[in-house]
Amino acid sequence: MHLTQLIYTSTISDSFVVDDIHSIMESAKRNNAEAGLTGLLYFNRQYFLQCLEGGRDQVNKAYNTILSDSRHKDIVILSYQEISEREFPSWQMGYLPESDLTKSAYIHFTANYTLDPYSISGSSAHGLILELKGILKQQKSVTSKAS
Ligand SMILES: Cc1cc2nc3c(=O)[nH]c(=O)nc-3n(C[C@H](O)[C@H](O)[C@H](O)COP(=O)(O)O)c2cc1C
């Protein structure tokens, strides 16, 4: 089965509460492990930006489930491509919330300092996701050194 990577964005729905993130991540870690999916979920309290990678059927199936989730709306695929190698092999679903550090990454990929994920190209979305991966990786190494 070809490895596939999908990046989409969406907006929180009116019924969304911040605690929903915990149940989303619980489901993601449980189901993605079973389906062989990996990726990253970025959240800035208004928008989600998620990268899902794995077998094509599994990616498509997970995306279809996520599409009908009432906790978000205006779901738009930004990038969909076959890949020869995973970019998030060690994360069933890494989670990264917005911070000053992640905000400073926006200008590399956007026309101004704010993030409107609907206005960026697929390759910019991919670039941003990779930069966010670097930030999460750094944070994880700091956390594990501290503990
Ligand atoms: C922004 C967002 C991202 C999500 N990401 C995933 C995911 O990566 N994997 C997953 O299984 N469910 C994900 N979900 C949750 C699914 O929409 C769905 O609620 C869940 O898969 C149901 O499975 P469960 O009954 O085992 O909890 C996500 C939901 C939202 C709103």
C-alpha cells in the first residue's frame, strides 16, 4: 500500500470547548496506532492544521471520519501526496499548541505575521508543518532532559 500524506485545515465549531482537545488526542493515539497512522496536530484556538500519513486507504478512512466530526467545520485539504518515507514516524499523533515560537514560524510561509491557513499553498502548508515538527521535537527533547 502506497504511503500517503494528507494535510488539511479546519476551524473550530461553535460547540467546541478547549477540553475537546484531550478526547481528540485520545482517539487519535488509540486509533492511529491501530491503523498505522502517524502525524501532527497543530492548534491555535481557532484553526486546526493536521498532517496524517500512512497507507492510502487508512489515511482516506481517517480523513472521512474526521470530516464528519462536529467539533470542527470548513475542513479543506491543503496537500495530498504519495510519499516514499514518513516524516512523523515516531508520533502516532504529535500535538502542538500555538506559542510565541510557533507564531514566529508563520512569517516564513504567510504574507503577514498571522496564520490564515486557508490562504496558504499546499507546499507552504507542508513547509509550516515541518517547521512545527522541529519545534515540537525541540520541546520534547527539553522535556525529556528535564525529567
Ligand atoms: C481536528 C481533529 C483531528 C482529529 N484527528 C484524529 C486522528 O488523527 N485520528 C483519529 O482516529 N481521530 C481523530 N479525530 C477524532 C475523530 O473525528 C473521531 O471522533 C474519532 O476517530 C472517533 O473514534 P473513537 O470512537 O475511537 O473515539 C480528530 C478530530 C478532530 C476534530
